[in-house]
Amino acid sequence: MTQEWQAGRLDSDLHGVGFDTLAVRAGQRRTPEGEHGEALFTSSSYVFRSAAEAAAVFAGEQPGNVYSRYTNPTVRTFEERIAALEGAEQAVATASGMAAILAMVMSLCSAGDHVLVSRSVFGATVSLFDKYFKRFGVQVDYVPLTDLQAWRDALRDNTRLLFVESPSNPLAELVDIAALAEIAHAGGAWLAVDNCFCTPVLQKPLALGADIVIHSATKFIDGQGRCLGGVVAGRAEQMKEVVGFLRTAGPTLSPFNAWVFLKGLETLRLRMQAHCAAAQQLAEWLEQQPQVEHVYYAGLPSHPQHALACRQQTGFGAVVSFEVRGGKAAAWRCVDATRMISITANLGDSKTTITHPASTTHGRLSAEDRQRAGISDGLLRIAVGLEDIADIQADLARGLAQV
Ligand SMILES: *Cc1c(COP(=O)(O)O)cnc(C)c1O
């Protein structure tokens, strides 16, 4: 039936088309209804024409859906579109970004394996490794993101996986992904990159040499703060293991969320370009403000890794962090004096958000760990949305006036 609709149409053969075309069309399968938009399949199970057909599909001798914990057509469209955009052989969708990391480690690592994790990863990622994976015998060490020699030195014979976020949250530190991939491969390990902050619009980790890409689709892929979801993407042999874990353990993506993300992907480049342009303007403006001690944004020539960011990314993202003079009290006054910007730790939304990392996202760290991570009491993080930049700036100016 798919052939019936698509034979002779470009949708059936998207080889060689550009990124924007893939973002709009990759993975779509039309039903006999001839719908233009992607169909949303809300079905937990699937029917067969006969007992023999059921047996053949269950046995994997004939293609077909069995149960939505295994496969779902809307989820598959989302997976194929992400794989096309990241340049991966296969992508596997998960219930959240954390479920993506869980599925990756559970399917690719075993007790006795050693994993190296960047010190500057998402807080829940650290908890997942420290509180849970360690309990099941996975050895975990943390390495400063930017220090390639430290990564080399930390490798062991049993190191299986290196895991990073670049750029990091909230300080926008980068690692040279190509160089780190070489280090991983020389040690017989895989490099996995959480590409949540850049999305494939701004950075393609697999093209740089990484083996696996992780996403929290909750952020920019949705782009409007509606749904939770995640993705793991990489080579087919690895993804086969991830699929095996997911269909057994169950943290699969809801078809409704996949459908929302498909709509998000269609506008991803336009949104990322708007986020980046506004964030750049805001970062440059913040650097001029007397109450601001330091601005962390890789698009600024003052950023120590600006050259690497220009080489590795095609844009610098939506997240701008800055330090105000006067520590926590001043930072809180700044937050409380804004009237429009949302006070929330989420990001990747069309609404601009502000957060005080030391008392929220990084509040559970000890004061020493926070200091080591560079999260000072005066640090604020903005995830720039899609409102008028003049209004975002005016709101922050109100905040800064109280610093
Ligand atoms: C939000 C986030 C996650 C976790 O994703 P969820 O969808 O909230 O589970 C992982 N990594 C990064 C970088 C994130 O920002």
C-alpha cells in the first residue's frame, strides 16, 4: 500500500536530498487514505489476517507490527527522520532523554565494563550512573570535558564507552569531538554524544567520528515544551541491542509524542536559527552590562573555545549563562525582577526561561563540587526563546537593575 502511494514519487527515494527536505519528509508512509500529514497510530496491538500470518510476523519471517512496545508506525517515522538528520544507520526512540541514556547503557554495557563520563553532564545523568549503573557493576569515572589528556589517561583496558555533552550546560564548554572519538577508538571504546543542546541542525557528532548520538527530544526537537521523549542513534548492530532492551524493558516512546516531535522537526532549522540569532544578540548585550561579571556563550570571541565552536558547530545554540556581581542574593533579585521570562529549569522552548543553577539544577551538589564545576552563586542561565529579542532584553534589563 505504501508502494501504491509512493511509487514514482520522490518520497519513496530521498537519497541525496538536503537536510531541510529530510526534516519535512523523511520516514513518512502514507496509508490508503491518502493523508498529507503524518498519520498518528494510537494502537497498542495489531491484527492479522490469519493464524499463519500471525505466526510468521511473530517469528520475524514476515514484516509487520505486533505490539506498540515493539514497533509503532508513527514512532518508526520519527525514528527514520531522526536517523536521516543525524546521518545514522538507525535511530531508536525512547520515552524520555533519560530513558535513551538508560537504554544505551543497559544494552551496550555489562557488569565489569568501565565507562568514562564528562564531569559536565546533565544532573540526572550523573545520578543514573552513580546511583544505579554502579550498583549493577558498571565502573564509572568522571573526566573534565575539555581536557583531552585526562580522557586519554583515564582509559582502561575495560573501558567500553565515553559519554559527553558538548556544549555543556550551563557553562557552554566544548570538547573536540573528532579528537575524543580518536582517543576512544584507540582504546577500543565507543564515544556517545548527548546532542540535545545543538540538535543535528548545529552539530553532527556521527560525522565528526562519534559512534552514538543521544537526544532529549523534550527540548528543541519538540521546541514548544509539550512532550517528553528521547532518541538513541548509531550503527544498526548497536541499535539492534537497544531495540532488544527497549521492547523487553518498556520505556518506549508514545506515538502521540512521536507525532508531536515529527511536527517539531519540520521547523527545527528555522527555530534553531532564530534561537541562535537571539542568543548571540543577548550574549553580546550582556557582555556590555556593568552588573555582569562574565558571559558564557561560545558565539562570543571572548569564549576560550570560540574557534573550536566555529569549526565543530554551525551555530552556538540558545543557552546563554552569565555571572552577576553580588552572588546569590543579587542573582535571585535579578530573577525575581523579571516579569515575562519564565522561571523554570526547562529549555528548548519557544518561551525564554531563566534559572539559578546553584539553587536548582545543581542544588544537590556540595558547595565544593559546585565550585569545581564552575557553578558560582551569581550564575544565571537563560535559554533564549522565540519572543521579540527587544522584549527579552528589556525584561532582563529590569532584572539587572535590581542587581
Ligand atoms: C533534559 C536533558 C536530558 C534528559 O532528558 P529528559 O527528556 O528530561 O529525560 C538529558 N540530557 C540533556 C543535555 C538534557 O538537557
